[in-house]
Amino acid sequence: MEHKGNYNFTDIEAKWQTYWAEHNTFETKDEGSGKPKYYILDMFPYPSGNGLHVGHVEGYTATDVMARYKRMCGFNVLHPMGWDAFGLPAEQYAIKTGQHPELTTEQNIATFKEQLQKIGYSSDWSKEISTTDPDYYKWTQWIFLQIYKKGLAYESFAPVNWCPELGTVLANEEVIDGRSEVGGFPVEKKPLRQWVLKITEYADRLLDDLELLDWPESTKEMQRNWIGRSTGAEITFKVDGTDHTFDVFSTRADTLFGATFCVLAPEHPLVSEIVTLDEKDRVEDYCEAAKDKSEVTRTDVKREKTGVATGAFAINPVNGERLPIFVADYVLMGYGSGAIMAVPGHDERDHIFAKKYNLPIKRVLSPKSSHESLISIEEEAFLGEGILVHSDFLNGLEKAEALARMHHEIEKRGFGKRKVNYRLRDWIFSRQRYWGEPFPLAHDKDGKVHLVDEKDLPVTLPEMSDFKPSKTGEPPLSKAKEWCEVILNGVQCQRESNIMPQWAGSCWYYLRYIDSQNSKEAWGKEKERYWLPVDLYVGGVEHANLHLLYARFWHKILYDLGLVSTKEPFKKLIHPGMILGPNGEKMSKSRGNVINPNDVIREWGADSLRLFEMFLGPIDQPKAWQTQGISGTHRFLKRVWRLLVEEDGTLSSKISHKEEDLETKKLLHKTIKKVTEDTENFSFNTAIAAMMELLNFCYKKESLSFTTAKSFVLLLAPYAPHIAEELWLKLGNKKSVSDVSWPSYEEGLIKEKTVKLAVMFSGKARGTVDASVEASQEEVISLVSFDEKLSKYLEGEKPKKIIYVPGKVINFVI
RNA sequence: GGGGAUGUGGUGAAAUUGGUAGACACGCUAGAUUUAGGAUCUAGUGCUGCGAGGCGUGGGAGUUCAAGUCUCCCCAUCCCCACCA
């Protein structure tokens, strides 16, 4: 490493990492310290076998810069780390290699932890947790019991998302375009007994309380869309000649007069009840075929619409018309009531279906523009705004009035009611895998649920050699016969053999950190009141509709139970933009563009890596790794070193106790202000640029004051902590730089009295004059007229108008 | 189809309330120096032109003394959701 000059980052970094560990430098004192608290949280990693990647380093460096900065600013900072260690990859790896997931998890955690320490992550490791630790998941199970007792967990036998490849059921949030989020395997609908949490009961609050959060607007919008609140009406239709009725949900009750048929989803329970003898075979075949279709084909928007008539008719409650009832798979059982009133005149899907099966199409909205009224309703559905026609009491009304009137009429006549519908489904909370939290409950022979007593928690995972998932949906734990047998409340029971999903442990981990050693309760109330909410949460946007929604949901339940004191868990949220490979593509093994932080640290050092990742661009933007770029931040650190340290390792002779000259002093104070504000605003790239400017300036000077040198090192400390500690020591200080106060600046030194004032002629910039910020317009005009270059623009011209903005610009309009 | 974001040199990017576009860095060019290194230092580097100058923030209009920034229209890329009734 000699060729890199005498800045020996390898030794320096190792030295200070050891120092911090031995001195418990980052130990967090609890409440009562008198300092304001600041809780900085990273989304804890899944400890995969690949170790940390540069994407992790980005987020963790950002929080670490903040943690170190806030400590120096006098905050009591909590900056913990732990492991979201339950989950599929460990289990899949275990099945492949025969190693128990507990073992691989342990090894991976050790690797991750070592890597985090190598990047200089300033965590209080005494707070470390792992979701797989029985002392941790004991409380995950305990929270589940509270949720169950509150009536928010229930068993469902409805069709669920079954992934044969993974051998487990998945939540809606884990299915993307009919495929599993993990692995991308096809997903089918299959009826299986499942535990479900009533997240829909919290839909409104999850939606409304987004207002309270300092989160990226796009993330809030994603959650709003995912919750998908829509207001409309539920309208009840009678089946002609029977006592059967069915409800449809519609946001466009104003078009009820335009309904010409109804459609039931193939899974709708009424289908088999109302189908006529003539149509029975065809309908049964159709429903059977729909069942076989995987979610991938079923939800394909571009697929041709198909359906069959049931032979039955519904009565339109508003005018008594007979409407044929169809079964078609473009109607989904999972949304609304699984039945629709079809208005082909004003709905594109219904229109396509009506054309295909020769069903009547009625116009009930008359377009306002003459252009649109030329298009026949037979040709295409009219989707725009219009005036109601052929609609009895609604005729002549606009949409909003018509809707209100119809809603009123529906309720008055008693064939329906106003209704709010959500796209959000209840959360399917059980998985047919091994490596997860067992449920703390069992069933007796009559299927009645018995809870495990709280004092008997945790229900630990049984040791098993064969924990492969089955093709049938039978959970692996059911093979642990002895474990399954249990007596609860004196009754012989079978333990629940499903496990909780991967997300369970991460729903409350931020609460455990504050009191991770507590064996009596999940967390102490005092500690909760002191530390919550999390002030800054940093992690990937991919969790917008998963972890970030689930954790908010659990938090609200805990709030209702009086177990936490805040409505929301995470006050401010930041998503680090993904770091792409040097070719601008997502880093992946198959693309061969993965950058390993270990290699980078070995070659350039952790400080260079930290600085580089923060300098690459705005924290929330995606950015491509620049293989050459790291030499820039490395060079900067080397220059910092050479500025302050002689080649023999002693303090540079340039540094003296002399009073600093005014120009340097001014720049120093400007830099302190800039770095302070930019760090506060997470604008790390520009903060680093400001430090570079100050360095470049000092580097050319013959001498430097102790004050300037010290302030500079302090500014650098959150970003490049190892070199900062070493330089701080060389500057004759005893304490760790982490225990020193952040430098302050004097506004008076920052305000410039004279500036380079821009001179414009008719809006074109032609040059500058040095003018006082207090100079009058006359003074500035005279400065311009005495300027050799600028005066010529004024010759022979009389400006029509002069705009003068002191300290900024003077513009002569000619 | 719906929602969101982004678009500035060869590259990553800067730019208070509209006020000299390109800070800082990478790369490149020339030179210096040397213990020949992915070292260091100096100068230069938006495009175009010998030059004065002209042109420049995805494209087009507009507001303004002045627009990367404000308004309208269009284009491209990325992300999320999607037969959602």
C-alpha cells in the first residue's frame, strides 16, 4: 500500500474500529440523559449468503453519517442493527445442502456484522436482535395473541394464492402479475385453510394517517393506490322467479338505467344456484376451466373476454327490466362482491363483452362536445362526462348530481346502500414452510382454537431433518408428530403447523431495539415513550406496499391496545436510490456487474467508499457505480492527509496557532454552514463538494491555523470517521472525535459586503462589476460606464429601462 | 389504461424567493516532476468560430427586463398499480 502515499487507511481503519469496539464509543444511554433523542433506523437486512452489497452500504452509510452528525450535535442517538433472518433463501439453501437454516443464518449474520464494522458503522451492538432468536420471536407470538384476542385474526377457507413451486400460500402483496415476488413462480388460486389478519378494518386509518408522515409523496401515493379506496353504492338485484338476490358494487350508480346485463365471477356461490337446466353443463365447464387458469393468464388485461349465459335473469331494481345474467372471468371474485351490473354504453369492458355476445347497448349519457356525440354508442363506449338521458328522474343532470340523486333513491327505495370499497384485501398470514415463527395456538378434535398460555411462550420450532414443503399445502411442521401433540386448557390438541410469514418479525423490530434485553415484556413503556417514533427510517422503496404497510398496521393495533403511544411508527422515511452496475443495469450475478464492497474497502478503504457512495449523487436517486469515480474521493482524503500530516507522520509544519486570515476564515464559516445545512437535508453529495472546495483552497496556502484544521476535521468526521479520528489525535486531542461538538459558524462572517454583480444588456449577461451589496443604482451605473469592456454596450444608447437588484444583477434594457 | 418520478457537457452531477448555467468530481489534453504509480503538481476542458461573436438545460409555444427554475402542449426513459366495476 506504500504507493498510495503515507495515508495508510488499512491500519488507520482497523485501529479505530478496534478502539470504538473496546471503548463502547457508540453505546446509547437511555432516557433520562437530558439530551433530546434521535432514533435512526435502517431497514434491517436479510442476512443472505452473498454478504453485504454496495446497495446496503449506501443506506447504512447515510444513516451512519446522520447518526454521527446528530451525536456531535448533542442528540442522544439510537442507531441499532439486527437481522430479519427468517425466510425462504436460508430454508431453500438448507434443503439443497442439508445444513440446518439455523446454522447458515448464524454464519451469514457473522459475515454481515463483520462487514458492517468494516465500513465503520457506528451501531450500539448491545441492542442487536435477530427475528429467529426464540427470545425475540417469543414476543412476535405474544403480539399475535394480542391481535387474536382483539378479534383481528381469523381462519379462512377461501381460495388463496398458492405457489406450487414454493409450496406455500402468499399474500396479495407478494404476488406480482400472477407470479411470486420471490423467485417469480406462477401462482394459482386454491382453497386452503389460512390465518388472515383484518388489515381492511384499518384501511381508512392507514390511508388518512399518511398525512401525518414525512415520507416521499410517491411512496404515500403507492400506499393510497394499494389501499384503493373507492366510494360508490352496493345495489341489490333480485334473480327473476327465485328468492335469490346478489349485490353489485358500483361507483357509477348514475348509469343504472343503462345496465343491460349482469355478470357473476365464476367463483360466485350463486352461480350453481341460479343456472338453468339448459345451461348447466356449459356453465359448469366454464367455471371449471376458469379454476384451472393460473393467475398469470387470468389477470392478463389483453386477453379476450369470454363468458357464458346462466339462463337466469336479474331484475333491475330501478326500472324492473329483465337483465340476462352471465358468468365471465373478467369479473373477479376478489374485488367488490364478485358481481357487476354491466353498462356497455359507458364501460369499455362491458362494451367489448356486449358486442361479442350481441347484447343491447344503451346510451344514458349524452356527450357535451358535438364531436363526441357523432360517435355511435354501438361503435364505442362513451367514457367522458355527459348529461344523463333515457334515465327517468335523472334526465338532464350532470354526473355528480345524478350520482347523489341515485344514491339517495337507492337508499330510499331500499334496494341498496352507499358503500366504500377497498382494493386492499385482508392479509393472509400463514405460510406452509418451516423457517418461520410457529403460531402460538392449537386446534382440538372439533377444530376449536385453543391459545397457548402467554407464560408458555415461546413455542419453539421443532428440530426436524426433513422440512421440505409439500405439493399439497400440508405444512412441514405437521410431520413433527410429537411436537404437534399438545394439551391446552386440559384438552388434547394439535398445534397449528402453519408458520407466520417473513414479514411478521419486521412488523415490530423497531420496538424491540429500544429494550432488546427485556425478558419480562416485549418493551418497557417508559422506553417506548422516550424513543418512539423512529425519527429517521432508511430503506428500499420495494417495501412500500409490504413491510411499510404491514408495520404501520401492527403499530396501529398496538396503539389501540395502549401498548405504544404514537399513531405511526416511522416519522421520516428516505429511500436510497438503487446503485446500478457500471453499465447502468441492475447489479446481478448473471449480468456479471456486481461490485463487492469488501474488494473496494481493501483497495481504497472504507472512508473512501463511504465518501464515494455519498458523493455519487442525491441519496434518493438511482445511480450507476462509476468504477473510476472512487479515485476522486480517495484522492481527496489523501490530500486532506497531506495537508495536515508530514511524511514522517508528524503534524504538518504549515499548521500554526496564528490567527487565520479573513478570507480563509470566511470560507471556513461558509463551509461549516453549507455542510451543516446539507447534512440536515440529506444532501450529502453537495456537503462533500463544499468540503472539497475548502480543502482545495487551504491546500494552496502556505499556512493554516489550528482552528481551521480542527473545524475541517470535525466536518469530515461523520463522513470519513476513521481518518477524522486519526487526524484529530494528531492535532493533539485526547477524546474521540465522536464526543466533540459539531462546529458552529458566525453569520456575520458569511455575509459578503461586495459581490460580483452580473451586468446584463437586454437580458444578455456581458460581464460583472465588483460592487457593494449596498451600492445605489447610480453607483453601479457609473461602475459599468468606467468598465472598459462593458461601457461600449452603453455607447450611443439610452437604456429604456434599468432593472437593478442589489447584490445580484443590473440589467440595461436597450 | 391509471398513478408517480426523471430528462442539464464525453460521464456522475451543481444551481436560495426566477437573477452570470455547468460548482464539485470522473475522464480527457498539454506541460512539470519523480523513488515510473491507479503518484504528485500546474494550466486547460459545454458546443461552434481564427476572431469579435453566435448557440446552448428532451422538443415546441407562452409569461417576464430576466426562465434549468413559472404556465400550456408534446416526446422519451424508469418505477408502482392494473379486466378494481
